[in-house]
Amino acid sequence: MKLTAYLDMIARPGGEVTLHDVMSFLVQQLHHASRHGKIALAFPNMGKKPGLGDLVRVFAEDIETLNRVSDFLADNPRVDEYAIVRRPKPVPAGITEYECFSYFRLSHSLSEARRARLGKRGELLQKINMKCRENRSPLLDELPFVTLYSTTTKTQFRLHIQRSRCSYSEGEPNGYGLSRKSQVLAIPVFD
């Protein structure tokens, strides 16, 4: 995926809602907006401000995709309450630095109802999920995360995000706009 356009979403400070809650809400809405075209996410203020920071930069292959995403977001009045959504722009020319934002999702235990419905397969899945949780990297506890809600499984989960430098690569983002381990998506770095 060649990223040629971007838009910025700046979290609105203050109120009773925490920055973590706002960023989680924005990532969840962008996940839903991705049905209007492939998007990739970056968090330029990650490490400079708590958690993921207060800025989500949304990339796409073209401005038209970001216009559709922006229109989708405009239909939700809560987005306007929680963030300032800037207009799409072309990515600046002459980019020489790239980074990727990879995701880590902890496996969760299955509900009793789902385990019963899946039978032996559910028991096996439960064992695999718990083994993954036991063997998780201590690094995971240090990574910032967003708290999301799965409409499929009706559960809440944490999506941990790791930022790292990388060389140019045109990988494909996952459904949350983040790099997969097998397909690194290089995000242009600029101010």
C-alpha cells in the first residue's frame, strides 16, 4: 500500500473523559471507517505525551479515500466532541524516514456459552489462548494500548501498539490500520 495522503485527528483535552478513552474511541471509529477504504494509522505524539499521545494521523492511498472516511466520521456527533478532524492533504515530498506501528492483542478466555457452543474446538481454543497469555512478553506491559470492543465476540480487549523505525515497505495494514508482523507498512515521518 503506497501512502500518498493523510489527515490528522487531534484529541480534544479536558472534560470527564480521559485521553486514553478518547484515543480508544477514535481508533474504534477508524476501525469502523476502514470499510470505506484501506487506511493506516500513526501516532506521532506517542512517547512525547502519555499513552499514544493526542494525535492520530490517518493515511490512505488517495485523498478520495480519506474524504469518505472523514464523511463517515462526520456522521457521528461524538467524534466532533472528542476530536478535531483536519482536512486530507497529500503526504509531503522528500520523505526519508519511516516507522511502523505494530499491534499486539492479548488472547482472552472464552465465555462459558461460546466454549459450550464450540465444543471440543472451544476447549482447544481456550487452552491455546491461556498458553499465549502465560507466555506473553514482559515488553507488552510497557507498551501503550487502546481499549476496544469487539462486536463479534461482545468482549472488550486491549490492543497494544509498538512504534519502531523501519525502511520503506508497502505492506498491508490490518483492520485497525496497523502493521502486521508479516507485512510491515512503512509510515512516513514528518511534522
